[in-house]
Amino acid sequence: MRQVDHIGIVGAGVMGVGIAYQAAVQGYDVRLFDVSDSALEKAIQQIASLVKRQIEKERLTHADGQAALTRIQTVKSLDELASCDFIIEAIVEDIGAKQSLFRKLDAISPENVVLATNTSAKSITEIASAASRPERVIGMHFFNPVHRMKLVEVVRGLQTTDWVVEQTVKLGREMGKETVRIQERPGFATSRISALVGNEAFYMLMEGVGSPEDIDQAVKLGLNYPMGPFELGDLVGWDTRLKVLQYLHETLGEKFRPCPLLVQYVKSGRLGRKTGQGVYRYDEQGRRVKEQQEFSIGR
Ligand SMILES: NC(=O)c1ccc[n+]([C@@H]2O[C@H](COP(=O)([O-])OP(=O)(O)OC[C@H]3O[C@@H](n4cnc5c(N)ncnc54)[C@H](O)[C@@H]3O)[C@@H](O)[C@H]2O)c1
């Protein structure tokens, strides 16, 4: 097994930030790259505020929190990931963008480095086809928020080797997560169910079945889900959710057709917590704003 000390992370959005935090807290040195300088700056602020909150909640000591922060380095060029022992991609959910990135990662990194994608649903085999050594490409699917969610879904593409699966399971566990091993099918074991539930909730909202609050409450208390479908979609980001649904619609058929109201939300920029408004509204600190107004589907 290659000793993993340095983890390279590509993409400093919602997931890249969470994965970087989790890796650093578990003692790994992290190099974080994004095409956007402002995303990198924002990422460092978000990680620092997450460390602060975890210290306040006594889930992290001050010393451990500070040590984690010093382990994260942002880099301005992909080439600076060349010496990493394991690389995790968390960029936009777009097959072309991911393939182009994996072509570059394959070219810059030694051949015993695992190249993992955090894709929510896309084909690992298709992403891997861009690499000259597709057997070292694997799905390592973290969940949002990474520091709280216990699972990593390890997804095997057609050519992924046993060694790569073992290395990824080991890293997932050492990052403090439970792992499941999944054979590649669109949406894996989790996104396939979650996309269906979120989409159905939007159809229910469009039909006027109930307010978002009541639908969320029904699913939480009646079905024992920890979060309602709208709370979860606001956290995931409806743009990401829509991309997953479009892909599942293409590959698995009609039952995944994206709800027109969900599509409208994305067109209007109501993407969820990351834009301050999705199905619900959030203040500057990310706290949900309680609405006084009566329910209507256009809300
Ligand atoms: N949001 C979730 O809850 C969630 C959960 C599990 C998996 N995922 C998956 O994780 C991935 C990232 O999702 P996210 O929600 O963090 O997205 P995001 O939109 O928050 O962040 C994506 C980041 O990638 C950067 N980026 C885009 N192209 C790039 C490139 N070629 N090189 C480097 N950086 C690039 C963008 O500048 C942006 O900062 C997606 O594949 C998504 O499906 C998301």
C-alpha cells in the first residue's frame, strides 16, 4: 500500500471545503486547488469558521483545530498536486469538465496514486476513460456536510483494480467514515434514492399538496428521515440536484424526469443555502429565516 500523507483536492466548493476540513482534522496534509481564486479564498474562511464552531461545541480542541488549519494549503496550479499520495476531485458535476481534469491529473501524478471522483451520480468508467491508466480511477462519494455525515460510498468502475478499492476504503475509514462498496450504476446506491425523493417532493409542492414546511415535517416525523427533502435539497444545492436528475433521466428513464418547478428554481438562481435562498431563505450567517407569509407554490 502507498502511504497516504498528502491529499490533493480539486474543487473548493461545498464538497471540496468539507473534504479538506475532514482530511486535515484527521491529520492529513491537504493541497486544495480550484480554478477560481475567490473560491479558494472563501474556502479558507469557511474552513476557519467551521473549525471555530467545532471548538465552541467542544468537538475539537483549540490545539487540534489550529493544527488542522496549518495542514491546509491552497495552490494556484494543478501541477502543485503532482506530489500528493491520493487525489480527490470535487469539481462541477459535468462529465466533460471531469474528463478533462482526469486527463491532466493522470499526466501529472505517479502511477500508484489513486485518482478519486466525488461525483454524485456520473459514470466512473466514463470519467476514467480520459486517463491513460483508468484502473486507478474510483468513486469516493462523500456526503454533505462531510464532517457530520458518516458514509463514504466507494464506487468501482469497470476497470478499477482491487488495490485501488482497498486503498480508498482504507483512506475513507482513516478519515473517520464508514464505507460501502458499490458497483457502478447511475446514481449509485444513495443519489438514486435521494434524487427521486427530492424530485417527488417538488412535484408535490407544484401540485399544492402542502407547504414546504409541512411536506418536510411529514417526511421527517412520519417516515423518520433526519431531514426533509427541501431542507436537504437546499443544503445539497438544487443546481447539483438537477444535474443528477437530468443524468438519471437520461440513463434510467422517465421516473427521473426533473420537476418543472425545480427547473424554474434553478433558472431563477434559488439554488439553496449557497445562494441564500432555495426553497427556504437564509441570512448572512446561514440561519434559516422563518417566513410569516402563507404558502403558495411560487414562494
Ligand atoms: N453538494 C453536495 O451535497 C454533494 C454531495 C456529494 C457529492 N457532490 C458532488 O461533488 C462535486 C462538487 O459539488 P459541490 O456541491 O461542491 O459543487 P460547487 O459548485 O459548490 O463547487 C464546485 C467547485 O469546483 C470548481 N471548479 C469547476 N471546474 C473546475 C476545474 N476544472 N478545476 C478546478 N476547479 C474547478 C468551481 O470553481 C467550484 O468552486 C460534484 O460532482 C457533486 O455532484 C455534491
